[in-house]
Amino acid sequence: MSQLFYLKECSSTNDEISKFLLYENSDFISLYTFNQTKGRGQYGNTWSSTAEKNLAFTLAVKTDHFTIPDFMFNYYTAIVIRDFLANLTENIVKIKWPNDIILKNKKIVGILIEKKKINQINYFIIGAGFNILQEKFDDISNAGSLLTLTGKHFNLDKFAFNLTNYLTERLKNIPPEEEIMNSFNADLFRKDVISVFELNEKRQNGIIRYADENGELWIELENGLQSFYHKEIKLLY
């Protein structure tokens, strides 16, 4: 059973979700808003968006439903959100390692997954910010929205409802780890093409080869094939 809640405004859906985890008969609790004032991204980064134009969404699910490693759960969540948007937009959608979602070379979704113990129960807190109707971004930004990239207007409430149902159903049936890794690598952004990276404050060319089962990204750099964890290297496109 799942429950979906809405707030007209909140600081962060990832923070506010704990107030709604009181329904013991519900395995999936979702919260969304179109006006998030203090969104958080990966590793302390901020996630800001224009009010009433985008969706801030969080799904809380009990960790005891899953036996896969945490990073594999993160990968699978990114795959499911990618699939949802690819089906919705009928476009090629990619995953920028480890879990940003890319459409036409622009970031349209940022994902933050946290593990929290609330009311003596361990949860995966899946937070995601979706750029949907926003039309203007910073000139230097790599961000875009579903509107700017597809020309389509989406109803925000319907989007949130359909996302909740899709994500919930897919999380009820986790595939084998090998299948997760194959899917993740099949849709990995900039895979097997020359890209520019920043490593130790220096720029160099490299080619993303694959993500592995340990959560590392393997990149062929000028001095050979090397593996990296998140934040150890930056893709500049």
C-alpha cells in the first residue's frame, strides 16, 4: 500500500517526509511540492527551482524490502526515473553517473537518496527534483526542463501522481544485480565518447567506459584506465 501527500510549500521534501511516516500499513510514502525553498543535492549541494514550475518529490521506503547494496539501489532508482521520463517524453534520456538524469545534454533531474532511521525503522529516502515547466536558466547552466527541451506542457499534479505509481511498482520488483548494471551502463551519459574532465584542478580528455558493481566509474584517461568514486572527478562535458 502507498500514500501520497502534498504540501503547498516546504523547505525540503526529504526533511519533511519524516512527519508523514506514521502509517504503519503503508510501505511507500510519497511527498511532493511545487515550492521547495531549501532543496538539497548530493554531498551538500543545493537544488533550487522556480516555484510552481517544477516538482520536488520524495519517496520513503523501508530498507528491509531490499537485499541489494545501497549504491545498487541508487543505480536502480536512477534507471527507473530514466525509464519513466523516456516513456513520457518519447526521447532518449541518459543517466549521468551516479544519478543525474540528462535529456538532450541538459540536466532535468537531480536525485538525492539518503538512508535514515525514523521511528526505529530504517528507510531509503529517495528525493528528486524535476525541472518541468521552468523556461529560464542561468546562461552557464547545464540545466533544462521538459518544457524547454520538448516543447510540451505537463500537468504538475498528474506528473507527480503518475511518477509515484510508476516508481512504486518498479521498486516492488527489483531485478538481479547483473541486470541493473547492464541497464545502467546501457544508458550511461557520455559513455564511449571523448569528454573533458576536471581532475586535481586540471582539465584533461577522457572516455567513460563503464560503471562497475562496486559503485565506481571507469574512465580511460591520457595515462590509462582508472576508476573513481563520486566527487573524485568531474565531468565537464
